[in-house]
Amino acid sequence: MSSKTVQKQTKARLGEILLEWKLITPEKLDVALKEQAALGKTHKLGQILVNLGFISEHDVFRALSFQLGLQYLKFSEFPRTIPEGSYPTVKFLKEYKLVPIGIENNKMRVAMSDPLDEYALEALRVFSGKPFEIVLGSEKDIMEAIEQYFGANVQMTTIMEGMREEEMEADVVELEEDVHHLRDMAFEAPIVKLVNMLITRAVEGRASDIHIEPFESNVKIRYRIDGALNELDPLPK
């Protein structure tokens, strides 16, 4: 499904599909609908059914996939890594419950837990500025994917590997080229990316301080949030 507004592929409601597939009973659907009426329409029927223990989240998303005509992917079916590119911030992804899972034909592929969320779609359109493809994914799987793709430790590992590669590159630079080469490297050095990433995460987490403690074998990074120090995995030296 492209970045245009998602249209339902069938007039059948979610509850009707679940009944037809014999995944719930009419009595359980009635209980869930009454619960939804009490909570308000902003509470999704599928999530209410899951919370009540009437059905699995997997079956809800299978039904939504049929209803919306969208592919449904479980976390195990997400790619293990995604290519480098310009992606939304982690705060953005968590707020709108979506995650990019790849780029195909210059089009970003995005997993969403609620593809009918017009606010999320519009925010994604504004950020992307170009077409994107939507697939379905559960909120739990999306949050897990965000951590896998964009978590601090993943970012730091990538940056540290880049720093080691640049150190090796610097070792083979001819002496007469050292000054010019190192000046150029400084503006794109992984250390700059590391510092930017640490500051970005501090702002997103509303941290008041960043504590950097170098030791013989590693470097400890801690953020002070609401008076408490939160430690990331140590960086190798």
C-alpha cells in the first residue's frame, strides 16, 4: 500500500471478520463492543479483544491485513538490519508507532501498527517528502524493531567500527598529505557522529547531564534523568 490514505479493501468490520473466521464468539464480541463503548472510540476493538484475553494479537493483525489489504509482518520477518539513509528520529517513531524496515526503488518501506492513523501518515509524508509503502506490524514488534535498528548501543557499535576503520586509514596516509587529510576527516569523523548521537539522546530523554568516564579498557556513558544516573553499555576504547 502506497503513501496515499489507506482504504479498507472490504466493507466487513473487524468484528465481523473475526466472527466469520470463528476466532471469537458473538458473546465475546458483544462484551468487547460494550467495553469499547465505555472506554471511547479511540480504544481499538482489536486491542480490547486482546486485553480481555479473547484472541491473540497475531490473529487480530491477520484480520486487519485482510480488511485493509496490507501485508502483515511479524518481527521475525522484519529484516535484521536496514540500509543507511535519512530516517525519522526514535522519538518520532515511538510517538507514531511506526518503523522503517527498508528502502526499495527509492521508496521507504514502513511498518505501522495503525495504518488508519491520519496524523501518523501525514507526519510521515511531511518527513519523507516522497512515496512510501505501508505494511502492518504489531506495536510490540515495532518497538522491538526500533530498538534493534536505532538503539543507542547499535548506533554506538556502528560508530565505533567507523572510528576503527578511520584509524586504520589514517595509518597509511602519506606524511605530506597528513594535515590536509586529517582536516577533511575531522568534519566527517565518527567521533562527531558519536557526540551528536549522545547529545540527541540526552535531549530526547530530557537528561540534565551527560557523564563520560574513561577507564583503561572502556568508556562509561551515563545520563542524569530526574536526578538518577542511567548507564549505557560501556564503549570500547
